Amino acid sequence: MRQLNRNRALVLFSGGQDSSIALAWALQQFDSVETIGFAYGQRHKVELDARQNVRQILIQHDPDWKQRLGPDHIVDLAGFGEISETALTRDTEIVMTEAGLPNTFVPGRNLVFLSVAAGLAYRRDIAVLVAGMCEEDATGYPDCRADTLKAQLGALRLGLDADMRLETPVLHITKAQSWAFAQTLGGTRLVDAIRIHSHTCYKGVRDVHAWGAGCGACPACQLRAEGWQAYVSALSPMDLD
Ligand code: ZN
């Protein structure tokens, strides 16, 4: 089995709340951190712009993080977008399907992303994949569940014959807890920077709200708004100083 460099990490980075916090965590943990993003026919260039903005604010946040953050890789998966006939890739309304999944679910999307990321990591001698999957989403997205991730990592290790690892720092915490986690990584300044610059809205809207930018009505905005409200409510008066 090939030994890859365990001080190097590749973050699957969408520019959303969870993967931005995962990127900040990785910058604290590893000597060298690269990012990978996927263009797969998303309707919203705004997501790709948010990625660049978040990378910028993280290198401004901490001189050590600036030293550690390496290149960004954008992989064009337009062909995959063509087979994903859902609200993310076509102009259709976001609704819950009969299977109990939001139709923003792109079947197998995270399986594909992890496989492509693993291929890139192997070529760049990176042992650690970092992904911002979150259990709160996992109820709707079966390829974000812990069992799925464990099985896929096993397949990747066998298929690459390499000691690849997978870190999911926000998998088992809520959206509210992930803000508290960001607070421990970089204080209120980091929380505010990620809140302002990250993007989660399915509709690509950047209207300004207390919890960040978005339309305020789609499922992603609702989840984010609820998480922020729960985080703020849990802060003691001392934390607000
Ligand atoms: Zn929205």
C-alpha cells in the first residue's frame, strides 16, 4: 500500500457554511492544504465566486493559514451535470420528492466528488481528504451518511492501494454547533467572515440577512437561518463582549 503524505490535506470545498468551516479546521491541522471544487452545470456562478472570497478571507485571517493554503483545483464535471436532472442543474422549483428527498439531491453526487478528489489527492501525494458533510443534511442525502462515507473510503483505499484518510469535522454536529466550532477555531472574527462570505442558498440569491446571504426561503436558507438563531441564542452575554 502506498504511503501518502499525512501532513497534506485536500478539502472538498463548495464555498458553503460547512465546507468553509472544514477548510478553516484543516488549515489549523495540516502543513499544506489544497482545495477542490466542482463545476457540474450548477446554475449559479455565485457559488464558485464565494469559494474564492472565502479562501481570501481565510488567508487574511491568520498568517500561518496563508502559509499553508495551497492551490485551488476546479474540476469540470459538466458531463455529470447532464445526467443529474434536478433543481440544481435545471431551472425547476425546489420541492420535496415522493422519496422524502429535496429535489436538489443530485443522485450519487458526493460519491463522484470523493472519487475525483481521491484521484487528485493521490497524484499530489495528499493522504487526507477533508469534507464538510453534515449529519443534519445527511437525513436528506444518503451519500453524506457516515455509513456511506466509511464504505466509500474503504473502496478508495483498496482501489488506489493507498493509505487515504477521510476527515469530516462537522459530520456529527448541528449547524448551530458548527458556528460554535468556528468560534473555537478563529473567534468571532472568523465566524463573521464565514457568515458573510460563504454561500449556501440553492437559488443563488445574495440578499443580506443576520445569518448571511441568501433568499431566506429555500430549504438551505431556512436550515442556515435556524442554525444561526440557535447559535446566537446559546451565546451567554459574556460571549458577546
Ligand atoms: Zn435560499
